[in-house]
Amino acid sequence: MGDLELRKEVVGMFIEQLESSRKVLGSTDLDEILRVAHTLRGAAAGLGAFALAECAARLERAPSEPALVEQLLSLIDEVRNFAVSELEVTTPTQPR
């Protein structure tokens, strides 16, 4: 809706969510993995990270599948890197 500050805030919160999700996905707690997969699915879909959302949905259906965890971790890194670069582009630099 054109609100740059809101965009930065939302993307920043999403980056934090990706980073905390990454930590949980390294655990063996299936309940936590399910919770993270569900949360990521919704957040990623809402922000247009559809491949991440789809992978999280698949992990929700098979939380003990190591290949899906690895794929989701890879997508988290990819989306995080993109989101960070977007924040850098949308943050005006201060004149020196």
C-alpha cells in the first residue's frame, strides 16, 4: 500500500521468523517442527514466498522426513537472503 516503513517492519519480522524457524528445524522435536512448518506456511504464503509455503505444507504432512527438512532449510536461506537484499534496496542511504 506504499508504506515503506510498514514494508520494512513486516519484512524484518519475517526475517526474524525465518532465523528462529531455522533453529527449531535442526531439532528432533516433531511437535515443534510441525508448529514451525504451519507458521511458516502461512507467513510465507502471505508474503508471496510460495515455494517456501509449499515446502512447509509438505513438511506439515511428513514432519519426520529429513529430505523435506533439508529442502525447507535451503528455501529459508534463499528467501532470507532475498528479503535482506530487499530491505537494503528499500532503505535509503544517509548522505555523508
